[in-house]
Amino acid sequence: MASFRELLKQTKSEIREIQPADAEPRVGEATFLDVRELDEFQQGMIPGAVFIPRGHLESQVENKIPDRDAPVVVYCAGGTRSAFAAKTLQELGYTDVVSMAGGFGRWKNEGRAWITPNTLSPEQRDRYGRHILLPEVGEEGQQKLLGAKVLLLGAGGLGSPAALYLAAAGVGTIGIVDMDVVDASNLQRQILHNLERIGDRKVDSAKKTLTALNPDVDVVTYDVRLGADNILDIIDGYDVIVDGTDNFPTRYLLNDASLLKHIPVVHGSIFRFEGQVTVFDPYNGPCYRCLLPEPPPPELAPSCSEAGVLGVLPGIVGSIQAIEAIKLLLDLGEPLRGRLLAYDALEETFRNFKVRRDPNCPACGENAHIVIAEYDDLCMPHAVLADGTVAAH
Amino acid sequence: MAVEIKLPTVLRAQADGQATVAVDGATVGEVFNALVARYPGLRGNLLDDSGSLHKFVNVYKDDDDIRYLDGLDTKLADGDVLSILPAVAGGA
């Protein structure tokens, strides 16, 4: 039976070690793998390192370092655990593994760069536990969500479920644009609001609800009508926009502005018992005008306030929008890019239709020239005159 | 040749409340002509004065937009399904 010293000696003879001085130039090129315990990791880490406590190494490494030929520099506090971890990685088929001698202690003593990681608080670890359990999200994904900024257009039927789920998921910044006040007729579907809030600004009511649900979320309110004069400023800096507006001119305006700013839009729309969801990812897929070159005349496009809508319907559609937003933020799965999901509540069917990018699209095509200006009911693209001004329709 | 057309709720009132209508035709254009002949109330919703499809009406053969097939000349076979998707802006 081998003693610890003998086992360590044996292990070190079967792996390669490098000194921190030789490891440092490999930051950015090799994957640095930190195999210490969480409390050690929280005190400081090598920038960009992947964290897997040694006890979870075998079960988690394939998810976090899928490429077995990737160069890996393993470190711990002093170079012992990383030596054992390096051997394990070799046994798992990793071909280019080194253990950093002297570990993080020597790295730090030699004055090499390190940072304090953003880690979740114990309360956050508890709150987001079910996310953290998902290998596709994990602690890293949760950190991403906490650092993410999503803008919701409308705190109404679609915006309500989307906002609630995004806030619950821990999206760190949620912007909400709505210029309306809460009305009793909203409560049949707009679950952000309640009886006590009737007459309040919708953005204020939304902020109260979301903050009560999750204090991690910074709710930024815009109690304005979204228009050509403010849209570029408002959407600037957001990672994803969830479109729950209720009219064609605003949707076309948003399309143009999101193309200019390269911000993906999760589109949702509802009518009576039917809903549609898709993702417009600027220049990586079709835009709103590729899907719908022109809006219908107002007489053929009655709004929900005229035609009615089943209250649960926006709950389904807005929730799917929230899923799509999270997928975009975490780069998960197959977003509804280039696909329109059509939901029919009466048939209880979900159907997918292809949406293609139109090479001649006046908004995102090759020769498109985007001008941000108010749209009328016709929503025709704005023509630019020779002097650079916008032609009136 | 019978083709099934799925109508969105917004158009069903003009088609005796039906969600799907079966009509004969060898192309999308023929099928649409047969559809609006049977339900004249649908014409203005689907076709413009020249008989072309409105740009705000999306029609799919299975999951493909007919704009990227042959438009109204797209050939159809017995049992094909056409879906009409309306432009919808509601969200509040």
C-alpha cells in the first residue's frame, strides 16, 4: 500500500508540471482550470480560469472543457491537488494537460495577475439553485444573467409574463418602456399589476412587482412613448429587446433602430386566440420587414382592444419570449431565428414556419439605408433625399 | 385536387366560421381564386385589386413562404396544406 508521499511522487512522475512563470504567457491560449474549493476560489483566481472543485472534476469537466485536445493548465493552491487532477484528466483522455507547480500561492507571491471572481452569494445560490443544477446554465450562466440587460417594450399583456419570468430568472437589469396607466380592463391579462395599482403609472407598478419578486434586479423605467426622437437612446446598451408593443408603426421603428444598434429583438404578437413569436437577430437572420414587408391597413388589423384577446394567451406567448431572451443571453439551443412560431390556443397547436432574410429588404438588405423617423400607418421605409433629409410620405 | 387551407381566426368570420377550408386547384393562385369565389368576403383581406396577394398576408405551403417558392404560381399536389398567417401587432 502506497503512502501519500509515494502516491504523489508516482503521480507527478506521470504528468507534466510547469512553473507559474511559464504558465503566465499561456493565459488566453490555454484553458486554466482551478480545482480548489469554492471558499479558496472566492478569495482570488487567475483571470479567465474555469472553476471545478476537484471533487466534481470527473463529473463536470466534459461539460466545461469539451475539447479533449485543448491545452489545459491545472492549478490548485500549492500544486498537489492539481497534480492528481492532471492525472485524472489524462485518464479521461485529455491530451495536453499540465499542472502548475506551486499553485495559486506561488502565482500570487510572484506578483502575477489575479482577480476576485464574481461569485454568487449564499442567498443567490439558494434562489437560483435550480438554474445552477442545469449544466447548460450553471453558476457561470447565472452570473451572465445577473450581468445581462433586457429591455421590455410594454408592461402589458406580453410584457407582464416576460418581465416576471426574466426577473425571477435573475436578469440583472430589466428596462421597461410604457407610457400608460393601469386600468381595470388590464387586469384580465396584465399580471404585473393589481387592483391597488389602478391609476398608477404602469412602469411604477411593474417596478414594484418585480422588485418584490427579486431584489437582485435593477428595474429601469421609461415612462415615455417610444418614438423616433428617443428610441436609439433608450435601447442603447441593452443585450436583448423583448417586443410587446401593440401597433405596427412602433414595431417597424423598433426594427430599424435595432438593426442600427445590432440588438436582437424577441418579437411576440397576439390576437384573440392566436400568437406569434420569432427572433429578429440583426444581419444574422431576417428582420421584421423581411417577414412583413408592409403592414395591413388599419381596417384589416383590429387591435386587441377592439377585437378582444383571451387573457391567458399573452401569458403563453410572453413566456416563450422570455425563454427566447434567455436562450439568446446564454447562447443556448436553437433560438427562433429565421422561424416563426405560431400558436393557436383553440386548436392547441404550435407550428413553425420558415422566415427568410430578404436580400432586397429595404431595412436589412445589401443596399438598405436606415433612417430613424416616425412611421405613419403605412410604415413604408423612409426614403432619403439627396440632401440627406427624409422624404415625407 | 383538394388542398386544405388553414385560416387564422381573424378571417374565419368571412368563411362561415371555418378554421380549415378544402378547395380544388393546381396552384396557389387557383386555390385562392376558388377560395374567394366561395367566400367573396375574404377577397379584400387576401388579394389586391390586381389579384396579387397583399404584402401583409403571408402564405405558407407546409412551412415554406410561397414568396420564396413561385408565389401564386406555386404548384400544389393533392393533400397539400396552405396556411395563411395574418399580420398581427397586438401585444398589450
